[in-house]
Amino acid sequence: MFVGPSGKVLDELLSKAGVSRKNIYMTNLIKCMLPKYRKPKQDKIKACSYYLNEEIKLINPEVLVPLGYYATRCIFEEYGISLPPKEDFSSVFGKLFPANDKKIMPLPHPATLLYNPELKEDLIKKYRKLGVLLKDCKWYPVCPMRRFYEEGKLDKKWIELYCKGD
């Protein structure tokens, strides 16, 4: 998956984020090649989402990173996260959403840069957040949030959401 031009873009974005493909598990929403790389239709999404959900159960990742509109919409629906209107949908990219025992951080699909190269800096900035999520915060040992959590004044979800990266 993600071979050809969009794969090269993805590799560059991950590299800028300090993330290697070999350190993450990747899968596709749609489990077959679509003719002429067309966008998936709802019947294909519905047919394939069962398999995606089973993969997620088996792998049990802490963080889900759907790439693009269709994957993000599918994951949001599965985890009961409200969908913004389509015209505002890009506002979810690069933001962290807590859902059950998962953190969901949608990112723009790498193919975006093939059609809109002027968005490169914005996508790099959003993908760098993925790299931050994979690191523990260097300030955690002296952070007041840690103390508040240990004193029972702060819910664990805040530590899990925000105590990563620098």
C-alpha cells in the first residue's frame, strides 16, 4: 500500500515526522484495488469496514491515524465521534480525539500533495504531530500534571492525551 507517487509523498512526510514505516502498522480501509484509483463508494466502504475493525481489534493499537476523508469518516463513525460538515472536514486533520481506549489523530491523505503542492508545509506540520505522539514527554518527571494525576486531582485521560512529546 502507498506505492508510487503517493507512497513517496508518505515516506517523505513520515521521515519529516521522525517516523519509520517499519515502526508502525499500516492497513487500508478498502482491501482491494479500485479501478483507475477512483474514490471508494459507500458499498465498498461498508463491505470493507468489517475487516478493518477486525484488524484493529487484533492489532489493538493505542493510536489510530486515518489518512484522508474516507478513512477518517469510517473511523469516526465506528468510534462515535461527531463528523463536521464536509466543507469543514479538514479542520479535524492533525487534532487528537479520545475514543474509548484509543487516541485518534486523522491526517490528510498523502495524495493531497500530488494535487496541491502548496500545502506541503501544512502537511509536514500535521504529520510531525505523529512523531510527537510516539515519544514520552521529557518534562513529565517535573510536570504539575503528573503531580495532580498522582494526587487523584486529574483524570488519567489527560495524562494519556497530553503527556507525549515536547
